[in-house]
Amino acid sequence: MRPENIFVDLPEKAEQEQFLPLVAAPGVRVERIVSFGQASPPGFWYDQDESEWVMVLAGAAGLRFSDREEVLTLAPGDYLEIAAHRRHRVEWTDASLPTVWLAVHFRADGA
């Protein structure tokens, strides 16, 4: 066993977000997401069956929720939990440097 580093092998600037699975077990999945200025497509809302805990480790992002007017700005170290089926979208991510996210997807009911 040896430690890994979430910032090693960051992909180069890309047209699409990059997803790297880190851990998966029944009821939970952890992944690194790297964004390069991407945003959700116009009119698109995530409506996930799982809850999601996200943290921005580098860069910045703006999240919008369908039940709130304002866009939440996330900077390095900021995190939040998004309940299952809470509609949300990524309004923007930093275009000048990679935005590195840590995302934990889980079933609140333990299933």
C-alpha cells in the first residue's frame, strides 16, 4: 500500500470535465472531478438519485439550485451536501486554471 495524491496526473486543459473514480463500495462512490471552465448545458439540471457531498480543492465554481435565486460561489476548501433529487447545475468553473473537486456520492437510506 502506498499513498496517492489527488493532484498528481491532473489532465491537461480539456473540452470536457474529467472524472476519476477513487473509491467505490456498496452505497458510496468517491471521485475526483477536474473542470476547465465547463458549465452545465443551458436548461440542464442534475436530479440525482443519490445524495452528493462536494468540495472544491482548487480553482472555483458557481452552483445554482432550482429553489434558490443566487449562485453559490465555491472556493478552495468550500464544501456542501446536495440532497438526492435537489435540482442543481454548475453555472461556471474557473477558466484560467483547473477546478479540482472531490465528490462523494452516497445513498442516505444506506441502500
